[in-house]
Amino acid sequence: MNESRRSFLKRMVLGSFSIPLIEHQAVNPGLRGEEGRGKSRMNYRRLGRTGLSISEISLGGSPLPEWPILLQSIERGVNYIDTSHTYQNGNSERRIGRLFEEVGRDKVFVGTKFHLRRNWSRESIIQIVEGSLRRLGSETIDVLMIHGASEEKDLTDERVLSAYEQMKKQGKCRFTGISCHANHHKVVKKAIECGRYDVIQLGYNVFDITESKNEIEKYDDYLGASGIRHLIALAKKNDVGVIAMKVLKAGGKRQNLKKYETGGFSIFQMMLKWALQNPNLSSVVTEMLTFNQLEEDLAVTGQELTSVQKKALLKYVAENSQAYCHMCGICESQCPSGVKTTSILRYLAYHEGYKKRGRAVRAYSRLKKQETASSCTDCGRCESVCPYGVSIRENIHRAHLVLS
């Protein structure tokens, strides 16, 4: 970690930071009444120009929780579920389809995704989406996203745009969007400014708490050390809905971080509260796999982050930031050997944080040999340009050992 960043974090821990708080309102999303909300009252926010009013805490579908928990989440006011055609080999979409039958299609919004892989085409996109519609048992998808968009050029590719246009005309999807795991400073900005996408889903968490003026000067096209808040504000300005993912990324499978508990709130609750205080977000999507996790997450609805909790979060960031990759893509773009450092670090997070070894191994196996850590020459270029001081070489070599 460079000295300026370390000093900044130290000052922040001792002092305070703030983001304008949103006025939380429990509004009727037009889908369900106020009854049956359980112990906490869900709040809803407008999803940009889609006009959809979605729960500020949404449910992640990779994986979905067991059936009783899934039903309880809807009963408690969750009305948006994020999934993909690949999640649980399509079973995530199938279970959402069963949910539609159980509670009614008008009770739940769904966002699903398609990949642009290998020799993709307009026809392959439509084929993937039609498969999703069959599994969902639905005539339409509320938000259809490109999964893991990482190239600016793909967003305005005629094959993508014509596929979207046809499916919207046929009523197969209502709104368009992207999810972005890497290179967000270029891809998300392009998606917002081209005017063709209604929803952006991107990683945003407490590690985006700081920004560095040095990196703005060093990288003309970059928006700060993470720049995520600027991107979210830009989306809001253009009336593009923003859903935050990876909000609990540092926690992964919610390992024991009890030492950071403050005022009866877990570190995970504080992470959610920190994200939700951003007024430009529409929702945060999180996996809630147990009844305890469901109660833990929904309890923060409408709760403000206290100054003591802010300090606890900053302490956590200061102690763990060197191990956390922000997926900005700078290291990968600067690697002289062409190693896919950002992707590899993400796969390592799947394995170590989320305990999704199978998914991590499959993803790593799709890389070309020259893109894997075996091609790393230990030149150190990646770490010299990383705004966060992440131990990139050590982590990608560890990933190669456990995922090969």
C-alpha cells in the first residue's frame, strides 16, 4: 500500500467520512400490499428510467436459498431477483419459474443474463435468452443483461443491439442492462453514455471508501482509485438504474469476523448499510442462504450508519485492503505478458471467499495458456501500477496452484 493511501486510511479511521444519506421511504411498488412484511419493513427505490420500484435489498441467485427461505424473502418484501442462464446449470432460473407459479408473476421482478463467449452471434444471444424464458416459464424478462461485460466495443456491437431490439419488439425482454466485473471505468461509462442500456450492475463495497487524486492525474481516462461512486453518480445523472453487487465480497461465505462487530451489528450489516446510504443506488443484491442471513440483511433496511460503525468499517478496510482486488483492470492492461490478472484474482475470490471451487476451476480452465499465471515473469509491473497495493503476483500464483 502506498504511503499516501495508508495515511489517508489512518486519518479516516481516527476521523470520520460521510456520503449524503437517502431518505428511505417504504413505498408500494405496485406489486404487493404492506401486509406480511415480517419484522422489518422493506424500502423501495426507483430503478432508473425503467420506472420499476424494486426492493433496496435484492436476492442473488447464485445460488438461490432453499425453498422456505426463498418464499420468506418474498414475504418480507424482496421483489427483485438476480440470476443468469449459467447459475446452478440453469436450475436457478427453473426455481424462479416455480416461484412465479407459487406467488404470481407480478410479485417478482427478475434480471437474468447472457454471456458473449467464443463465437457468439446475434442468433446465439437470442437462443440463450429463449432458453432462459423456458426455464423461467415466463413470456418476458424484466431486465436482460450482458453477463460480465468487459469490452467497450461489445456494448454497441450491431449483433448485440439488433438482438436486443428484436427481443424487445417480441416482448421477450422489457429493459436492457449489463453486469460488469472488470474494466468498469471504461465499460460502465460507455454503457451509460451510449444511451442503450437501462440498468448497470457493478461491484460496489466498503473498499470503495477511498479515492486517490494521484491516480486521476496518472490515468487520464480513470475516475479515481476506484472511481465507483463517480460512475454511480454518472448513471444517476443519466437516469440509468444501478444495482450494486459484491457488497459483501470481502466476507464471501460470511466467515467469522465477529471482532469487527459494533453496537450489535455485524460487519456484514455495516457493509450493507454503507452501500445503501448512497442515494444514487437503486438496490444491493446479496445471497441470503439461511434464515439467519435473511434476518441479518433485512434488519438494516432504513438503518443509518453510525459514526462508531463507520470507524469499524474503516478499520476493516485498513487491515484488509492489500488482499482485496477492486477489479479495475489497470494491472491487466499493463501486463507485458498478457496475463489476465484481474480475471484470475476474481476466480481466486470465487474459490477462497465464496467457496465456489467448481465455478472457479471451470473459469480458470477457459483461459488460454498465455493468459494464466504460468506466463507471469515476475516483472512486478502489475503491482507498480496497482492503485491499492494488492499483492498481485503472490495471489495469481496461488490461484494457479489451486485452480489448475
